[in-house]
Amino acid sequence: MNELKHDHKSHGDPNGGPIHHSQPPYWRRAHRDWRIWFCVIVMLVAMVVYLMTGDLRWPFHGHPQPMVTIAG
């Protein structure tokens, strides 16, 4: 019968062992990428500005608010 022999050396390193990648996948090492941290910081700053300005309603300093009087 025909038997298929699998040559382990052709799929690994020249010494016969398997190839191990030294770097983990990108989603595991993304916390070391400066672009991820830049986007996180920009997003946090945008959230703080949104909350501190009252839903982006900037107070207009040139026009005083009218006084509300309660008749009673």
C-alpha cells in the first residue's frame, strides 16, 4: 500500500523542531502601541469636555441670563 510519510523537518526549523513565533498576536500586544494610547487619551479628553460643558452647551458670557422672578 501507499504510505504517506510526513517530513517534520520541512515544516519546522532546520533542526527538526516546530517554529514558535516569539511575538504574541496583535490584540495581546496592542497595549504597548502608542497609537492605541493616543486614541484612548483623545477619547477620554473628549468625554471630559462633553461632561464639563453640559452636553457641549458653552455658556455665552456676552449675554447675561435674565432673572427669573416668582410672583407670589
